[in-house]
Amino acid sequence: MVVNPKGGSGKSTLATNLASWCAHSGYRTALMDFDAQGSSTRWAGKRDARRAPIQAIAAYERPEGVTRTFQLRLLPGTERLIVDTPAALDVRLLTEVTRDADGILLPVLPSDIDIHAASHCIGDLLVAARINARTDRIAVVANRVRQNTRIYQALMRFLASLQIPLVGILRDAQIYVHAAAAGLGIFELPPRLARRDIEQWQSLLEWTNSRSEHPHEQLRTVG
Ligand SMILES: Nc1ncnc2c1ncn2[C@@H]1O[C@H](COP(=O)(O)OP(=O)(O)O)[C@@H](O)[C@H]1O
Ligand SMILES: [Mg+2]
């Protein structure tokens, strides 16, 4: 699950790239979108049918005549579920939606406003995690980083001061914009274009994998 109270921090970018990586790696993958802006849903809609399939669920919609359980059902055999969330989830909702997640990723941009917003969100997440007695599954990703800037140093100091791991540092790169526009993840682009960025994802993917190797409950499926 990807969360952050700020819009534009990279939630949908992380969610769609994670989903693309899971699908591309052969896992049966679903991408559930709780944000009414529908970025992940639109991304999945652009995806070429010849690519590794991803079940996209527009969870922000409230269609009439179907139960919530039916609307959110996963295809049988689903192995990875990536959840994209809206900005500005309050603590109660945050506690509720993160309860069943095996891993919670929080992308943070190198900007003063984002660092401030993230520190509040991390406080809330830790409270929520304690409520659910699972503090070990939260991690931060520094996104759109331009090294050697003063604000990058400030972000790194902030992240180092947290009790939660920094599992990825992703640069600011147009490749994310181009991949998104085509319904792809960077892992599905020609390697010569994406090599450097794919390298930056390795620690993040390792962390994600370690989370999904110890699922605390079976993914709910309706056969
Ligand atoms: N590392 C990155 N480099 C360049 N552009 C990025 C990067 N991460 C996100 N973006 C762009 O920033 C914008 C906001 O990102 P998005 O993932 O939609 O944020 P959120 O879902 O948190 O609102 C999008 O246009 C996206 O393509
Ligand atoms: Mg989004």
C-alpha cells in the first residue's frame, strides 16, 4: 500500500511501477485505486493488452447495484495486491485502510512542505501501526531527488532521524512520465533507457519482496 497525505508525492507512480514490476515478474497482480482522481486506474486503462495483465479495480467508484465485496473482489489466484490511496486520509481512515497491508510505502519529495506533511503522516502511521501491533512494515522512499541540492540534504537528515527505514532513493526523471503515459512501468521499457532507474529500485523491490514473503493473511479472493 502506498500512502502520503500530499498530492503529487509519487504515490501513483510508485503504485503503478510496483504493479508493473509484479506483473512483469510473473505474479498475478491487482492494482486497487482508492483515489477519486483515478491516476492508477487511468494508467491501467492505457496498458496494452499484450503486456503482462494487471487487474485494475477502481475502488473509489461506488457503483449502484453491486456490493462492496463484489466490487473489490480479486481474481482467483491473485498473488500481489498494490493499493493506491488518495491524499489527505485522516488518522481513522489511515488506521483502517492500512490494517491488512503487508507493507506500507510512503514517498516523500525533497521540499519543505512535503517533509513537514510527511512527518505528520509518519506520526499517524506509527500510531495506526501500533494500534494494529505491526510497526515493522512501514518504509519511506525519497522521490524526485536531485542530489547535491540543499533541500535534498535536508530530506536525508529528516529521513535519517526517523525510526523507519529508507528503502529507496529515486531520481527526478522524465522516464517516469513517459512510462506512465504509455501504461507501463520503467521495468518494461528498453533496458538501455531505464538501467539507471531500475538500479535505484532494487532496494525498494527487495523490501517489497521481503514483505510479501510473510503475508499475514491470504489475499481475499472470490472464486
Ligand atoms: N521520480 C519522478 N521523476 C519525475 N517525475 C515524477 C517522479 N515521480 C512522480 N513524478 C511525476 O509527478 C507527478 C505526480 O506524481 P504522482 O505519482 O501522480 O503523485 P501522487 O499520486 O502522490 O499524487 C506525475 O506527473 C508523475 O509523473
Ligand atoms: Mg495519485
